[in-house]
Amino acid sequence: MSRFMSRVFGLALLLAVIASPLLVRGTVAQDAATPCPALTEEEGTALATAYIAAWNAKDTAALVALHTPNTLRHWGIGVDSEGADELAASLDAFFAAFPGAHATLDQVWIAGDTVIFRYISLGIQEEDYMGFPASQETTTFTGITVLRLDCGLVAETWAEADHLGRLQQQGAIPVASPEAEATPAG
């Protein structure tokens, strides 16, 4: 009987190990009585498409509505936004500086509760932003955004864009080249 119980215990332990990533990663809500449905490819693509559409419309309210109230956004440049109010303020500041910017969704990947999308953005910085003056130069840059979902809402975002390339196109930062002379350290 002891051997039988050890096999049952081993099987139970194996099932717990297999199921634990599902519980930790958000496939099941904090309250185990309320399961979150698994994200489908179609839902992930629809979320990325809605995100870019709201971004292009400069619709802060629509973007914030896609997030949890305590969302965390890592901008990749500048200060992270914690909570819906900080996210809205950061979005408003960005949209004020880039009122005509337009992003095109390039590719979408879905991995569990995560939606990853790549985009190409085109626009002009029309107001000072993060210490850099406005420019009349049209810039094109790429970016990748990673959205970690909690029951269909964005709980955390990592946004990485080629702001160095954008600033170089604006003339705010010189473009390095192999022909440029190295300055010896003093």
C-alpha cells in the first residue's frame, strides 16, 4: 500500500509542476474561481490592431481602456508610467509632441498571455519633448511593443523604439560614421 501511495503522491506532484506555470502566468485569474479564457491568435491580433488604431487616433481614453487600472508601462525612453492616470498623462505628452505621427502594424506574435507587435512610425516632432526641441523633419522609425495581459487587459507594457534614429533624422544628435575621427580620451 505504501508503494501505491508514493506513486499517487508522485503523480500529484507531477501534475502540480505542470499546472503551476499556467497559474503563475495569468492563464487563470488571481481568484481561481474565475478562470480567464486563453488568448487566441485572432484576439491577440485584434488587440494589437486596436492598440495601433487608438494610437493613430491619439485616443488616450481608448488606449487606457485596454489596460488594467494598475498597469505598468516601460517606455524604453524616459520614465515608466505606473497606473492608468500616469499612463494617460504620458500618452497625452507624447501625442502633443507628435500630433501627426502615424504607426503601421508590421507583424504580430502571440505567446501565452503576451502580445508582441512590431511597427513602423512616421511623423514630425512638433513640440519640445524630453529635452529635445521640435523639428520640422519628417522621421521614420521602427519599434517593438510587448503587452503582458491579465484576463484580456494589458497589465504591463515594454515599448522599445528607435528614438536614437529618430533624433538623428531630426538633426538633434549627430550620426556617427566610420569616417568620423575618434576623439582621444583626455
